[in-house]
Amino acid sequence: MEKWPKIKELRTLPEAELQVQLQKARQTLWQDRLKAREGALQQTHELRLTKRHIARLQTVMNALQKPREATSS
């Protein structure tokens, strides 16, 4: 089980690091889904936690992009 960072910690990270974490979380979700399909995943709640982490990352990344869009308009 991997401990995902809290949203406050995510907001302090640069966008490149958020991209890396998003890619890593998506890869973890893919692997866990395969394990669940095979019946090898013991802790099925990990799927839900990983999906929530992905949503948090996307929320933080969207919040970072909003100010950029407002200044470019």
C-alpha cells in the first residue's frame, strides 16, 4: 500500500512533479485493476484510493492552469 500525499502537499509541488505523480498513479491503477481481475488483489479498497488520488492531482493541476488562462485572455 502506497501512502499518497495530502492535497496541501500537492499544492506546493511544481507542475512537472504533479505530472510525474499522475502518471505513476495511473500506472498503479492499471496494475491494480489487472490484479483485481485475476483475483490477486487482496486490498480492493486500493482501487478507490488510487482513483481519488488521481482526481486530487487533476484538481490541483487544473487550479494551476486557471490563473494562466485568466492572464492570457
